[in-house]
Amino acid sequence: MATAPGDKPWRPVQGARASGEIVEQIRKAFFGGMMPGDRLGTESDLAEQFGVSRITIRDAIRSLEAQGIVTVRVGAGGGLRIAESDPDRYADALSIQLHLMGITWEELTEAMRSVEPSTAGLAARHASGEQVARLRGLVDDAHAALDDAARFTDLALDFHLAVAEAAGNRAIRAFLRSLRSAQHMKFEENTSREVAERVARMHGEILDAIADGDADLATSRMNEHLALVVSHPGKSDEHLCVPLTQ
């Protein structure tokens, strides 16, 4: 039997589901320890190893590319390789699914309150001087944009993402990034100057706790901030995104 790079044997496939079975084998090898840049071979190599036509291999490659698992390189040394990481691609894909689901304001705020307070605590433990400076710059810029709802909303959401980056947890950052589209739509339409002033003040207080390395205080202040977000104008059963199937 032919062997894939890394001594991973591919089982020959056949039948109507050949393309899907190839995808499943490569996914299993990927989650079994393959790394970004690992070479799987050329289209011809894979067709021979799996015992299928190149058309079937192309179908499988399209599916694997759509999932972000592989990339195709051309030229010398080209062929199919495990893709490099791209967390924003995952975040965008999840954001699309949240839109299709029709996520509600209540669901959105529950997710934020479940994750962000502990994220602020992690940021207080791990933030670098450069990351604290970025947070401070975002707070300062937000104070200068109190009368511009769209600009202020961008800066406020950037602050929350910057807290996640300072926490040093890429999974949390990607998750929070996926919420951004739904957050932006709701927050911008309800951001008065009074609301903006309150948010900017509370962001400053969260920043101070992070800068002081006080994880408990940062957690508490983020929780207090999000408790007020929950009381933001808008019905709790209102859909932020309307499912496209309706």
C-alpha cells in the first residue's frame, strides 16, 4: 500500500463517497498530529495512493481547502500541504454561522458574561507593557470619539479584543472576534453620548486593574461592565441576525 508523507498510510477508496472518505482520512491524519507545512503530495501522488481519479482528488481538495486544513502550492516543491494557522478565518466562519442561527441579544450577552470576566483576569496576569499601552491608547481614542457612535463602537470592541490578546489565549480571542459583527450592529444603534461616556469610564477602570496586575479586580470590573451591557436597550428575545431560511 502507498504511504503518505509522515508514514501515514492512505487506504484506497471507491464508490460514490470516495471524495468524502478521502477527506475523512486526511482530517484524521491532520488531527492525529500533522503540522502546518507538512506535505501530503501532488494531485497525481494522491490519486495513485487512494486509487481514484484526479477529479475525485480535486473534489476532496476543494472540501479540505474550504475547511482551512490544506493549501495548494504551485511550482517546484508544490502540491498539497497542511495550511498555516489563520484564527481570523475561524472567527469569520463562526460569525457567519451565528448570523445564520439568528443569535439573540440574550444569547450574545450570556456568552460575553461567561467568557470575558475571566479573560480580563488572565490579561491582568499576562499583559505585557506594550499590550497595556495599546489598551490605554484605545481608551484614550474612545474618549475622543464620544459623539461618533460608529467610531466609538469600533474602538470599544477593539478594546475587548485587545484584552483577549493580552490574556494570551488565542482560542478566546478567536471566539470573541466571532461575536463582533452581532455586537457592532446592536451597540452602534444604542450608543448615545451618555452610554459612550459610561463605557469609556468602565474600560478605563478595567485597564487600570490590568495594568496593576490585579486579576480579581479586573475580573470584577469586567463583570460589572457586562452586567450593565445586559441591561442595554433592546428586547432580550430580539434576533440580532435574521436566519436566511426565514
